Amino acid sequence: RMPIYVNTDDRIELTLEMTRDAEDALRQVLEDHEARLERVQVDLTHQGVVNGSDQIACAVAVHPKKGEVLATEQTGTTVQEAIQRAAAKLQRKLPAGFARNDQPSLGQSPDA
């Protein structure tokens, strides 16, 4: 299985539930592409309090075996919400990101 690494800053205590939530949400989005991927990095950070609500950022970096990293970031008032929003945004970005990675670079033949 493709590894999914979940990290938090010092203001968020990483729990097994958080790790499972992130893995489940991302595996669901990435299941059709898993063979093309090397790993996924998830970084959760507490960005402060706005209008009495915590602001949690979830940055996701998808590292393909070939091509550029596909990344996105979303925020939410809970870790779960931030993860779900980032996964949904990633799902919308994947087709264009993989299409861009599949195009040959300048000076490279399409079969390289």
C-alpha cells in the first residue's frame, strides 16, 4: 500500500483517529491512482482562532512516482473538516494534475 504520512504542529495532538480519518478520506480519493503514487504527505496546523472558532489547515502533498508533486490546502474549524475539505479539493485537482504530469517535457520524446 502507498504510505500516507500525517504530521501535526505542536498545537494539535495527533491521535490514531485523526490518522485514520486522513488515510480513509485520501485513500477514497486516490484509490484509482494509487499505482502511480509514491507517497502522500498530510500536514495539519492550528492557525489560530477566528470569531471564536479554531482554524485548522490541512495541506496535502501527493508525490507521484513520475512528475511534479500535486498539492492542495484547505482549512476548517475541526481537523476532520479540514481533512475532508482538502480531500475534496484534491479530488477536483487530480485530473488536470495527472494530465500535466503525463505530458512530455520540452526536448523529451513522448515515450521517454
